[in-house]
Amino acid sequence: MKLKLKIWRQKNQNSRGGFSNYTVEASPEMSFLEMLDVLNQQLIENKEEPVAFEHDCREGICGTCSMVINGQPHGPMGLTTTCQLHMRHYKDGDTIVIEPFRANSFPVIKDLVVDRASFDRIIEAGGFISVNTGQAPDGNTIPIEQDEAKKSFDAAACIGCGACVAACPNSSAMLFTAAKVAHLGHLPQGQVEQSKRVKRMIAQMDKEGFGNCSNTYACEAECPKGISVANIAKMNRAYFSAVVSTDEK
Amino acid sequence: MSWITNFLTSSLGKKLVMSLTGLFLIIFLVVHLAGNLQLLFDDGGEAFNIYAHMMSTDPLISVVAYGLYFFILLHIVQGILIAFQNRGARKVKYAMSNRKSNTFASRNMMLLGLLIFFFLAVHMGDFWYKMKFTNELDMVTYAGYDAAVRDLYTRVNAAFQEWWIVLIYIIGLIALALHLWHGFQSAFQTLGLNHKKYTPIIQGLGKIYSIVIPIGFAIIPLYYFFVK
């Protein structure tokens, strides 16, 4: 299958980017990233600069691959990361527009690669448990009701890819932050620091310049891991209660 | 006091203000509609004029009314500030974006809000301002009611004979319906009320409310224009 690609090329963080057009020969069993590998091979052979894009596990679990494909983060398939998207969902002759995730808090480093360190700083602000909770066997000695464990696990499925920010019309990071808060907050080990955690993570999220949540739920619709916006409501509750219960300003 | 300013300037604090003022306005709309439906009585405006007199003179209602003006302004100013901040959070826009992942109303709350605001300016300028600050309206008396009251009914009747005023009302009410379509359930989500037990009920009530209330209001100008 022959595809026309319109890809965002940008030399570095400070340069102005723009779209470049390419054609590539792909086969239906390729993944989207393999199709880009073929394009890059082609560019290298022509002594052109290959397209920079992020990838790591290519199994849909690491959260490294990003890019917005025809207006959708991770492309058109629900609950699917870019690396798990396959070319069989496209037809011969299709035009595909590929852009980086866009938000002031995710500056473009090069081409389709963006800097998501703002997420790391939100985690550093409180997305952890300060005491040593031991290894897996130690965790298993604490009985946790199945429904709570499931809620925690559903939130822990967040791979921190940033598709929520990319999809949100306000570039809000609420779904990511809420997933991390819910993941730890549903477990007894995470309960002790929950109030301070919520306050500090939200303060950092605001400081990073993400927009405010306006409940459009585009994040939930585009999340490759199906994180529910109910986590955002839970974080809101926890935040309002933290404001009146913690000693911190 | 800095914990209060920290809270009110945080993204969640700002949203809480939007949610609570929005819910207050949602309650107000029910009361306002209930009062206005008296315009449909075939009594030459007696019930409506007496009601309007009571609404503009009762001291308790005056206190609530000043609260209402304040909350409307707070909702508007805060909403505009949030919307501009949100737009500014993505300086380089997408060449292509997916419109299916959210609703038109949820993306355009500021635009819909501004349409409602322009409608409100026309609406209040025509009735509220003339009732409270001018002597344009004639005084009438009714048997069984001691005080002479302003004849707001005649002004309403005259306004709703003008096609362009009726059109402004219909546009304003369509904007209101869309604003509520997103705003009703959104207010509860912001408060942290989202659970599979009751969220479907809130969403259902929100949809019914955002259709029934604007239609209730729209009946009045349409009835005066086409029937009376």
C-alpha cells in the first residue's frame, strides 16, 4: 500500500517547524512505527535527515510513543498506543497527517519528539510513598479488598504518555494527575500521605502551565489505557478536603 | 490568609467557583421560570404585575437579588479568565483535531456564555432597568391589593410583538440550552460527584433540565408573538 504522509518537521526547540510531504510503501501487517522506520530508512538512503520520533517497548506498555495522527493522539483506534496501531486500518492512497503532542508544557524537542518532563515533576511533587513498603511479598501480607485493589490497579494502568494533555482542548493534565493520585490513594500504604500528595501534585501541575479542566472528557476518549474521568472527580474531592485538613498553605 | 488565595487561584479552586455559581444560577432559573409562567394567565397581567412588584420591593428578595447579580458577574468574569488561560496553554495549534472526542457545547462554553450575556443585557435593559430605574411604566391598581404596582405586563406584551426581540430571546435560549447541556453535569463532576451509582441520574436530569427549562422560557415570547 502506498501512503502519503504529511509530517511535522522541526529542527529544535527554538526553530519554527512546518509540514513536509513524503510517500511511503507500507504493508498492512506493519505497525505504525514500523511504517515510519521504513520511511526513515528511505530518508537515510537519500541522505536526508530521518524523522525523529519516540519509541521504546513497542508493546503498548511504556508510554514512550506519542504523536497525533490525523488529529487523534495515538491514532484512530480506541485503547491503542501508536506502536500497537497497525497499517491494516489504512487504505492504499490514504493521506496521514502526523503532528507532535501540542501543549506549552510539552515543548517540541525535535520533529515529533516532545519534552514530557513536566509529568516527571508532577510525580516528584508527591506521586510516591515516602516509607519503604517492601517487596511484592510484603505488599501481599496486607489484605486489600478486591474492589479497592481493582480501582487502584485501573488507575495504575496509566502509562504517563500524555495523550490526555494532547487531546484536551485546554491542554489540562488532570487525567494523568488524577490517575496517579487514585493509584496510590486506594491503597493503605498510600493513604497516610494522600492529602499532602494531592495538594502538592496539583500545585505542581498548575505551576507547569497546564490548562484548567473543563470536563470535556476528550482525555478519557483518547486515553490508550481507558483511565476514567471518575478519577478526576475523586481527586477533586480529595483536594477540597485536603485544603481544609492539611497544615500546609 | 494565604491558604485561601492559594486555594482560590489554584485550577481546582477556580473551577469550584464556576461550579457553585453555576449551580446557584441553575436553581435561580427554576424560580424565575415559575414566576414568569404567570404571563400565560389570561388575567390582563394582574398576577404577573403583583408578583413583579413583590419581587422588586421585598427586602429579603432584594438581598438574594444582589447575591444573584454578584454570582452572575463572578461566573462570567471567572469563566472568561479560565477560557483565555486554557486557550493560552497551547500556543501552537493542531493542523487537524478530532471533533468526535467531545461535544460542541463542552468546547464552546465561553462563546455560549457570551451569547447568553448579550441576551441578558437586552433582557435586563428592557425590563429590569425600566422597572427599577425609570418611570416609563404606568402604575396600575388591582382590587384586593393595596399598593399601586408598575405595569410591567404591558411592556412585556409590547416587547414580544417585535419579531427581532423574540428572535434575540430564542437565540439566547438556544445558547442557554447548550450551555446547560454541558454545564449541569460538569458542575457535579467538578464538585467531585461522579459515581456509577448516581452519575447516570445526574446526566439524565441535566439533559431533561437543559431542554425543559429553555423551552419553558421560550413558550412565553412565542405565545405573545403568535397567539396574543
